Amino acid sequence: MRVLRSGVFQMLLSAVFFAVMAAFVRGLPDVSAYTTVMGRFVIGALVCVGLFALRLDRPRWVNWPWMVVRGAIGGLAVVLLYWSIPVSGLAKAMMLSYTYVVFASLMAIPILGERLRPGHWLAIAVALAGTTLICGGNGRDFRAVDLVPLISAFCSGVAVIAVTRCRETDTSTNIFWSQSLFGIALAAWPMATRWAPLTSHQLWLILAVGLLAAAGQLCMTYAYKHTGAAQGSLLSLTTPVLTAAIGVLYFHEPFTVGFGLGASLILAACVYLVMRPVQHGPALPTTD
């Protein structure tokens, strides 16, 4: 139980880092999204190199197939999400991307052997409803291009499964190292086609974004070993709650009924998951 609580704490801490990161991203309206995401990946890779140099860890991949899946599919999920924001709109793209919780939960049953009860599925549905209210999205104007954030969500679900599987054998730093390396390769061309010189202020903001993202990723990766895919991904939905709260408190955005109700639904679902954690059974055999 103590280990589970440690995982829950690390997942919630990662949500704090990601929410603060989102606040810094707001200070980069004139910077290409691909430049920002490349900054995240490059700084993340440098953080891993620093940890290796300090001998706090060493570059060693054990579960190579799942590490490649985590890096390639997880990096693709980020690039697709950033591509979809200008065409689908921020609220809709983010709302659709959070459906990764459903994909991860469905895949966790056969691959990881997680056993979800009806109450767990209800908690997932409630949390997704809360996320929809916070993002202010609706499905009435769904277009073909909106399939891109859904594909991103599916890729994120696969990445969550890969992280959970990799945590059986590999360290958080090496798993994050995988995502950073593949992410750099995937974001290089889109960034190059939209490159514009950065000011010193923008460089400092990208540095802050990269460091906060690295801290969030390392905490999240550590947590998945103890929470499992379904519970961990649901707990990560506290990120939009905290992001919206920062918008209200710091950026003086209006506090809406939708935000209050959505935040309450997500927090209620997370409390349920903490009190009724997902059980684990035999998973599909690994091919490592």
C-alpha cells in the first residue's frame, strides 16, 4: 500500500509540473509549436545525459522492443497533438487527446493483466466528462481532421502501456531517454520547415518548459510502475484541472460553472481510484 501511495504521489506531482509547464508555454505565442516541442525533447535528452554523467543512472535498455515502442509511438503522439492544435483548436484537440485514458485502459486488460471493475469504468467515464467540461469542447462540429488528435490519443495509450511494461525492467531515466531521442528525430523536420530566430526571453521560457517537462516525465514514468496503466492514466487527468486553475488564479481567466463541475468530477474519480485501486492479474507473456 505504501508503494502504491508513492506512485500516486509521483503521478500527482507530475501533473503539477505539467500544469506549470503549460503556463510557461502560454508565454510563447509567437514561437512555432514544433520549436517548443523540440526544445522539450532536446532539454529532456540533456537532462538524461546529465544524470548519466553524474552516475545516478546508466544508459542501458533491457526491454528493447517496448523501449522502441515507447520512444517512437510516444514521440509520434506528441508531434501529432501539436500538429492538430492549430487545425482543430486548442480546446477540442486537448479534449480528444485525453481519450488516451480509454485506449490505455482497454489495452491494459490483455497486455498488462489489469482487472477493471464496473466502478473503474464509471470513474473513467466521469473523468472524461469532467475533462470535456473543462476544455469546453463538444462533438457537434467533429471534422475529419479531428481524427488526428484521436490518433494521437491512441498513440499515447500505446505509450502508456509501453512505459508500464518497461518499468518492469528499465529505469525511469532510460525510458525518458528513449522518448527524447525518438522525439528529436520525429520533430526535426516539422520544426525546420517553420523555424524562426528566437529572442533571449523565448529561449529562457523554452528552457523552463523543457526542465518542467523533464521533471514531469520522470515522475510520471516512475509512478506507472506502482499505479499501473489504467489508474495512472486516470490520475494524470488532474493536469487539465491544475492547468485551468492556474489560468483562473494567475491569468485571471473567468471561473465558469463548467470548470467547477468538471474539476469536481475528475477529482471525485481520482479519489475513487485511490480508494479502489485497479487489481492486477496475469499479463500476456513478454517476448523479451
